[in-house]
Amino acid sequence: MRACIAVGLSALLAACQSAAPAKDADAAPSPAAATTRVDPAHLDAVLRGRVTDGKSVGVSALVYENGREAYFGAFGDADREAGHPMARDTIVQVYSMTKAITGVVLMTLYEEGRFQLDDPLSKHLPEYADMRVYAGTDADGQPRYEAPSRPISVYDILRHTAGFAADNDQTPVGRLLAEARPVDPGHTLAEFSERLARVPLVAQPGTRWIYGPSVDVQARLAEKLAGKPFAQLMRERVLDPLGMHDTSYLVPEAKRARMAAIYKWADGAFTRGRTDEFPTLNTVPWTFTPGGFGLASTLDDYMRFARMLVGGGAVDGVRILEPATVALMATDALPQQVTDSSWLPGKGQVGFGIDFAVRHSPPADAEEASGAVGEFFWDGYANTLFWIDPRNDIAAVLFTQDVPPGSTGLHKAFRDAVYVHDAAASAAGKPPRAR
């Protein structure tokens, strides 16, 4: 089965996704990539204006187009109170942008034949063999549970369709999840997984897109298959080969002055967040090494990862994944029976592949962020963002450090600015959103 997928997706990558920048010998850019879209002066004006208008404390961005650096800009402060400006080597907490790196680590094991996508998860992690599924309440208002209609598959944990409850779940399962406390700084990934498996599912596998702990389960699966700790596996298979030496969970003491502070947006202004309001694993050692959050990184480090993806799995002669595997990750994999996809539609005209949202249609209205069909992307809690646009040979990384997500419209402003000269991808000129 895997061989058939690889052959078909190799053709897909060549025909539809474009390939690596010209500087990589593995592939050549698509015809669409010959056009230069990125306008540095316009991007400067947009990002500088965000700081001037008080909509960002600090912001930086790096864009590659056609295999070359097309834009870099940094404005405002990384640490306003200390007077540290946002800089190219500023270290930020990327939160859920950790997920894409975890997915790539796991897919290197897929290429080695360590698992198949349709494997029951319990084949590799036996604690998930006897799950129960929440089925509403009975006549007395007590929760009912039933057997799953099918086992959780590995594919389910790659696309958030396993049925795991999220932290904000309002059913009785949410209370059970809180009591089980699978995520804890002192837990190993093995203990995390065992605790999570004792909590019933909130939905039948394959029926809902729920943004929960699936990528942390990916991390546990990866270390179980490889027989070594996940942090070591990530370092060996992705971070070190790509030269991402400023990317880690725990930031060394000597580098911490380069870390950006996190700011909270409320009532039209930013206030500095308290240390105890956010996870501490970048400054305090944790036993827990999550797959779904936790890394700190720099623009150039994360761009190495992004360039590898836009290059079909390779950059500057270093291959991490085969082109067919990248194409698989960037292909919408949501089952047709998934009719509840939570807040995913808020990302635009997208489906979901393996740890990436995947754009299947142009922006539908003027309020949607600009984006090209075929792009795949994700973002982080503190409003960081990256995307890969294979058709136009663009990789973009945007850094800031403020919460809550989406509060000031930064992602739309940046995306609109990148695609200002691309009528097909731009949201400009689209009709207003229907009310």
C-alpha cells in the first residue's frame, strides 16, 4: 500500500505542488515560481506600521522566494521593558509550530517502514486498545459510554480525528481529562500517554476534527518506535541535520537575553505577561517533552525547516524526507464524514493533512487572509506563523510574541502584504463576507 501511495504522490508533487528551489539539485521550481511576488518595501511599510500603530510590540519576518531570501524585516521590541529590539536572532516561543517538526520526525520513521497510516494506534501503543467513547447522557443525566466504531488509527493522531478531548471540553470527558492530568512537567511521554488512554474519547474516531493532545501522542509513538527519547530523536533527525542550533525546549542560560517577552493584548493595549502565566519549559528543565508545543526558535532556524519543506524534503543538499512524503503531509486528509471541524474553518478555505492546514481554494471573501491554493501552514499560540507555498516557491516565517491568538489581525495583514501583487492569492477585491 505504501509503495502505491509513494508513486502516486510523487506524480502529484511534480504536477501540482512545484518542487525545490533551483539551488537544490533534487528538483526545479515550477513555472509559476519564475514570477517575483514579494515586495520588500510594501512589507516594511505594513510591519513597521503595525508597531507605529500600537498593534504589535515587536514583529519580524523572513520570506524566501524562488530559493533566495526575498525579504527580512524586524520592527519594535522583543523586550520593551529591557529595551531589547526585535532582531534576526531573537528567540521566540513558537508553541504549536512545534507540531510540524514533530510530524516530520514521525514521518521519517514512516519512510523506514516502522508503521503504516492505517495501523491501529494500539498496535504500537497498547494502552489505546480498550477505549470507550462518550455517548451523551442517560435519562438520569448520567454520562453514557460506548465502544468505538473502529480503533483509533495512526492517521487519526496525524490529522486530529482520534476523538481525544481538548482541554476546554465541556462534556463530562473534560472533567475526566482534567483529573487524569496527562500533561505535567514531571511526566514522561510514556506516563502522559498512559494517563490519556484512561480518559474516554469525546467522539468516535474519524468523525470530528478536535485540536487536542494528538501531536503529543505522535511524540510518544515516535520515541516508542525508535527506542530513544523524543527530544534526542528530534535533534538527530531534524534539528541537527538542518543546522537548527538555536532551536530547543530548554534555552541555554547564555542565550536567554535573546528571548522575547510575551505581551497580552486587552482594551487596545499591550501589557507584559507574567512568567507564571505561560509554560516554563524554555527556562526550567521539564521531564515532559511535548510534540504539540514547547520549542523556542529563531527566524533563520525555522526558515531552514520551512525551506526543507518547500524543497520537497531537502535543502542545501540535506534530505530529511522524500518528496512523496512531503506531498502526503500537504494533502487534505480529513475524512468526508468529518462535518464538525471546530474552529479550523476560521483558517480559511482549508482542509487538514498531516500536522498542516492545507488550502484547497482561493480566499472566499475580503475578510479572509490571502493565500495560494496548495499552500500548507500552521501557527503558534503567541501569533507566530509559517507557511509553504509550493506553487509559487515561497516559504514565509512571521514572529511576534503576543496573545491571545488572532487578536490584532497580524496574520491577515502579513499574508495580504506578501500576496499584494498576486491576484489569484490575494483577498483584496473579494466580496465582503456574507452576514
